[in-house]
Amino acid sequence: MASMVLLVVAFAVAACAALLLKNWRLFRAIEKLPGPTFVPFLGTTYAMAFRSREELLHVFDSMAEQYWPIFRTWFGHIPEVHLMKAEYVEKIMTSSEQITKSDIYTFLHPWLGDGLLTSTGSKWHSRRKMVTPAFHFKILENFVDVFAEKSQILVDILKTKADDRPFDFYPYITRCTLDIICETAMGTAIDAQKVSDSDYVSAVYRSGEVIMKRAREPWLRSDFIFRRSSAGRQFYKDLEIMHGFTKKIIRERKLSRQSMKPKTMTQNVDDFGRKRRVAFLDMLLEASEDSQKLTDQEIQEEVDTFMFEGHDTTSVGMAWAMFLLGNHPDVQEKAYSELIDIFGEDTQRSPTTQDLNNMKYLEMVIKESQRIYPSVAFIGRTLTQDVAVGGYQLPKGAMALLHIRKVHQDPEHWPDPERFDPDRFLPDSKQGRHPFAYVPFSGGPRSCIGQRFALLEEKAILSSILRNYVIESVESRENVKAAPELILRPIDGIKVKLNAR
């Protein structure tokens, strides 16, 4: 037994030495940066491993405060460089070379495959080019009536909650955005808001938590170990739910297309005289039918990607906006006054594209909310060549973590950064501000393709709620905890009180 233990220890030491020799250049360059002490095998993950969701943000913020604006950590033997200034993230985001997502994104592959979020190189370029037309402003205009319809359903459902008693608003907004992304991007109505619970939404929540657990605990990096862990077993159960949901949507849309008359497919109206919308999924299916020939697996990858990004990030963004509006009645009243100027006292009229464009102050509210609580707190890139940042030479092979949330808290660009102040986004206030001081949708060639869609959707939903209800947050910012997972999620939801206007 003792000899076996010695053999295992010897093997471990030899493996560690081999890794250090292999990455010696990387190690020497990275260790010039400030950061926690490196421990063999663990790297610096001891600082984050076994932490509760509630503790993670606090632990990272403590490190960021100590080492700001650039520091390094080690994910086992993989170096991570944390960048927290606008000019630092600009250097990576705007590079046409540094577009490779970091190793963390490999944990998404079982779920999202090699789709637009996770792919790189020529595949990413071709996919980006293929799907960009789906987000042309003319196509987005056709979705405004869907935004309005689903928002009205939400408003009607919330009538049962408008009794000055606290409730968690987050699940309601999540089901609304799920309805919207399914009907606009997938061309399929699922009526998620009429179901009290969604297995798909619950599976997405749990999967995000598990994926970030793998990012914190290097022993779970091994697929062999992960599949046999309790977290891994739950993840693969949830994977069946998520893939089953999107496969059903693809199957139903294919059947719907087959049942359409050939002439209807090319007309701007359907058989009932309604304006025909071009769904994102239709573009993928058409590509699979012509010379571009997407396989069923490739269609699945993009659908899974857009289902996740198209409902989870927008729902959490609106939840945080509701929370801040409920804590700042003066801002809420100003946003409501703007809506009265646009709609008058008529709470039933659906917004037009022009109405949404006229919501200048509400847009400022949304942007300030995304500054404080960006839906995606950080993004990662694997450096494909050496790059000089912040006085340091960052070596090829290192992982760069671009901390959007910390960039948004830089007092150089945001005086009193913790204060909620939508006026920061007045035209005069924005003059002279670094263009990468505000990047909730990333920036450069890999910026979010759906950011215009998200802004219109958020305006439509939030304006509908504000026109009908007064919002009061139950908790203060100090008492609400967020988890830095795939998205910046409120751990215990967003509890508010509603009263009818």
C-alpha cells in the first residue's frame, strides 16, 4: 500500500514538473504580474474552490481591489490574466487575431457545440456572416408586435400580483423572454408564460452553475471525473432536457415549413394576410437546403446558442433594471412621465418601432442598469499571440479574462461608480468617455450580434410594466447577492411589490 502511495506521489510530482517545463516561458512571463501565490497542481484556484455562490463575487472583488487594474491567477497550470481597464480590454476586443474563446468555453461544448458563441477561425467568420442578416433593423421591426403581444400577456399575469405583497419577479420575466425568443427567432409559439414552471429554464439555471463550478475546480476539468461527479450527472440530465426542448422546436418548424404552400414561403404575408416574419431558424433551415448545406448538428448548435443567449441574458438584464427602478422612485417617475408623453393615459396601445425609439430616458435607465449589473460579468479569450497590455508582455497561450463589470466601475470614467444615475448617458455626459468604458455587449468583431434586438425587447417589456404598475423593490442593493456564473444572476431572485397605477 505504501509503495502504491509513493508511486502515485512520484507520478504527480513528475507530471507537475513536466507541465512546468512545458510552460516555463509562460510561467516566467505570467509570474511578473501581481496575484495570489501559485501552488503546484492547484494554481490559485484554492482562493475560489469550495466557495458558496454568495461568496464568489466578494472573493473576486477583494482580489480585484488588491491587484487592480491587472493581475494573474492560475487555473491549475493554465495562466489567467484579469484585465479591468477600458484601454486593456479594448486591446483584446478590437484585435482581429485575438478572437479565440478561452478554455472555459470548452465546458459549454456538450451543450452549445461549436456554434457562434464558442467557435473560432473560419467557422466563426462564416457563421457570423450567415446569421448577421437576421438582425437587420428591417427584420427587427417585424418583431415589435411580438414584443408587444408577449408584454401584454405578462402585464395581465402580473395583475394577480399587484396587491402590495412581495414576490419574485425574475421567473415571470424569464418566461416572457423565452416566449419572445421562441416566436421571433424560432418561429414557434410555446406559451411559456401560461406554464407555472419550465423544465428548460430550470435546466439552464443549473447548467450555468455547474459550468462555473468546473471553472473554479480544476479536478472537474477531466471529463472522466466530471461525468462521475454529482454535478456532472446532474449536468447531463439537464442536457437531455435542454437538447430535447430545442430539438422539438426544430422539428416543429421543419413540419410547419413543409406544410406551407410553396408560394407562401416567398411572400411577405401568410395565408391569413398577416405580415410574414423571417425567423432566425428559417435562415438556418434554408441554408441547409441550398449550397451552404448546414448539417442537422450545426443547426442544433446555433439554435441552442441563440435560445440561451436570446432569453437568459435579456431576462436577467430586465430583472436588474426592475430592481433598480424599484429602489429609485424618482428615476421610475421620470421614466413613467416619458411614457405618458408618448402614449398619454392609454395603457392598451401597443408600441410601434418609433415609440420604442422615442424612449430616450428609458434607454438611459437600461444602459445604467447594464453598467452596474452587466448580464455577462466577464468574457474570456485565449491569446493566440504575444500582446503588450498595461506595461506587461502577455504571452501566447495565456487566458485573458476581460472583466466587463469592473471596467464599468472604473472611477476614471464613472465618478462615484456605485451610484445609479441614468444621466451618465446623456449626450453631453458621454463626450470624452473612452469607447470601451461601457461594453455590456462586448466590442470589436466578437460583439453581441443581438444587442439591437435586446434593447428593443427590453424597452417594450419594461415600458409595458411601467405604464401599468408602480414598482417597489423589497431589498436594497446591499442585501441582494449576485452570482458570477455564465450570467450575473441574482441568487435569490428579485423581490418586488407591484401596485396598479
